[in-house]
Amino acid sequence: MENLTEQEQRRLERAQKRVKSILGFYKHLIAYVLVNLFLISRHYFDLKPGEEFFKFSTFSVAFFWGFGLAVHAASVFGKNIFLGGDWEEKKINEIMEREKNSKWE
């Protein structure tokens, strides 16, 4: 990886940043699952006789944290849904080509 052109270096840095963001999302997902399993199971085993399990307060943490997790997923994976995986690189090349052709020499 020593003899990379400037464009290859930028592509490598973007790929590394993307991998880091995907890894961060998966860590968030694992924490979400483990913590909510713990909280919901703890609530289940702490029920008093006649107390209802299926109520909003049992799942409120999972619900609101799940909304945050969905926003996180959209920020990590959502961009590619609308613009395509290599949109950013294509746009950079388009702008650079336009600037190259518009210079007065």
C-alpha cells in the first residue's frame, strides 16, 4: 500500500471510514440486543403475582433505543440506497473533469 496514487489513497481512506462506521453499527446492534434481553428478562422474573408482562413500560427502552438504532442504520446504510455505492467517487470525478475543461489556458 506504499505506492498508491492520490485517488487510490482517497478511495482507501473512504473504504476504511466506511468499514469503521459499519463496525460501529454492529457493535451498537449487539449492545442493543444484549441489554434489552437482560432488561426484559429481568422484568419477567421480577413480576409480582397478577402483574401484567405485556405493557409499554416493559418494552419502552427497547422501543426508543430501537428508534435510535434505526436512525443509526439509516446513517450507515441509507446513503447507498438512494445514491448508489460509488456515487461520491463518480461525482468527484465529474466535478474534476468539468473544472479541468473549463480552465483557460
